[in-house]
Amino acid sequence: MGTSRLEPVIFETCVRGCLAAGVLTAVMLPAAASAALVHADPFPGGYSVQRSLPVHYAFMTSWDGIEWTEQQKSVARSAIAHLGAQFLFSVPFVEITGGTSAGTGSEDGPPAPKVPAFTLRWAGGDFFRDWPATDPEFFEGTGEQERKKFDFSDHFALTYKGDSESPPRVPWPHAHYPINEIYFNTGEVWGFNPFFVDEFKLDFWTVLMHEVVHMMSVEQHSDNPDDLMYREIEYGQRKWPRAGDRALLRNAGYAMIPLPASGMLLLSVLALGVAAGTLRRRRNA
Ligand SMILES: [Zn+2]
């Protein structure tokens, strides 16, 4: 199981069970601001699912028929592959194509499962809205009795996770909004440019990686503003996985690549040693 260290709630409600981590909340973007802060906060008490690698994922069509474009899929695959390169496992993420009802495993590797571990879906105002809690006892003991609803109206992405044995215990239409899905708000202004992030757009590449890390059983956020898993991101900001992000995944039970800082330090020392040895030989010659 992943760690369950939790941080204080800043913007959202805690629910028992729970709607899992991975809620990135967009603060209203001031019209004149070039880099408004976007706050991210998890649902405390999020249910953690340790994934066994490789993890299979799939693109889903939204409930109102919005497909992923090839460009969007390309950016998503690239981001997931980049995140995957942080793992010591050779290919930690594998896409299931051709529908999720019939897995298409490669000829060399193990057959793909029929059901992906997580899916990616666009969602609009039907999802990113104020949800009333249907269970009157749902918030009992959570200290959140005052707020008997889930207000997703200003979120731009949400990760909802659990497993069939311990599904999130929330008054939630699971059949329509299934467990283990990452939802992206169609009402947000997303940037898909692989080389440039418009200052008024949210970088899809960055947000996707952030949400996938949550999906991998990481509930917490990083304390370092430069980290992918920091709770905030700015419009126009692109982030890459850093040592702090790998530490979160390592704590969640995955074997990750070594910290680049120590690795680079070691290489630098070796290089210096070679240089010093070369100089010494030349001097003695
Ligand atoms: Zn988050």
C-alpha cells in the first residue's frame, strides 16, 4: 500500500472512504493576469491502490461524445512515457488500444488485461459541477458535515481511484463515472503544444503526469514548488518529474531511477579523477 500521510485541507472537503487524491483546483483566472496560480489539493483520506507494473491505460470517449484527438493522444502518450522513464521498470505504462473490452497484448509481452488500470476521459459541466451528497450520514465523523456536497465546478482535473474490493465509499454514480478514471475539464483552456506553453493555458502535459502520479497511489503533494507534485501550477507553466516526485513514488513502493543529483555528482567526481590523472601523467612525462 502507498503511504497515507496526509496534508491539511485547503480547499476541499474530506470524505470518508474516499474520493481519492488528485484534484487539481483551478482558481479563477484574473483577466489581466499572465500567470495566475492554480491550486491543487488532494482529498484527504484518499484510497490508495498500489499498482503492479506494467500499468495499462486507455483513452475513453466522453459521455457527450468527445473523442481524444490524435494530437492530444500524442501529447498524453509522450507525457506518460516521460513519467515512465522515471521508473526502473522498463515499460511501466502500456496503452490498451482497440477498445477496452478486448485487450490486445503484444506478441512478446504478457497479454494486456481486458480492463485497463486507469482511463483518461474528457468531462464537461455534467461532471465538473456541484455534486450533492446523497447519503445523509456520509460526512459523519469527517468534520465536514457543513458541506454535504462535492464542488468540482472550478477544478480542471480529477483523479478518482480505488479497486473493486474497496471502492471509494462515496455517494457517487460509479456506473456513469467509474473508478480509476482521470477526468479533464473541457471547460478549461488547455495547451497541447509540445514545445511551448501559452501563458493563458494550462499545460496538459504537466497536469496529466501529475494526475497519473496520483493514480499510482500517491496521495500527497510535494513541498517544492518546482516539483511536478507540488499542489499548485501556474498557467503557462510546464514541469518535469524531479527528485521530489520520484521520492513520492518510491515511498509508494515503486523502484525509481536514482536521484540525478547524486548520480551527476558521482560522474563529476569520476571525470575530475580522470582529468587529474591525465594531468599528473602529463606532468610526470
Ligand atoms: Zn494533486
